[in-house]
Amino acid sequence: MVLYGLVCCAIVVQPAQTDLSGLLTGFQDLINSSKFASVATVDFLILNVVSAYFVTKDYALRTSDDDENKKKATLIALSTLLILPFGSSLYCLFRPKLED
């Protein structure tokens, strides 16, 4: 799972390393010229923050309530935010079984 996340980050970061300022300038121009792009960006960010919150809550429900699992839940939420579109999907694939 960690290896998959690193590969996804490398794929996303690799093109940005060549001309980061040009990439950011182009994105800023797009945001300034299109209301749809602005709304879509805000929507994407809100969905990612909310999914990180619910991933943490789901992990807390599926595991015992001790300090070790609370730390893991925080790390899982951070990884969900860092691996934006794939973090929640990866959690759904590898989440622990629900306790009876």
C-alpha cells in the first residue's frame, strides 16, 4: 500500500518538478478565467477533507479505542489527504474488518 502511494506521488510530482512556477501560473490563470474551475477546485478540496474525517471515524469504529489505534487513525487521515483521489479508495480496499 505504501509503495502504491509512493508510485502515485512520483507520477504526479514528476511533471511538476520541471516547471512548477509555470504550472502554478497556468492553474491560477485557469481559476481566474473560469468560475467552473474555481468551484470544482473548492469542491474537490472539501470532498477530500470530509473523506479524511470519515475515514478516521470509520477506522475508530472498526478498531479498539486505545492510544495506538488513535495514532494510526490520525496517520491514515493524513495519508488520505496526501494521496488525494486515491487515499480513500485505498482505505476502503484495506480497511480492517468490522468487529462484532
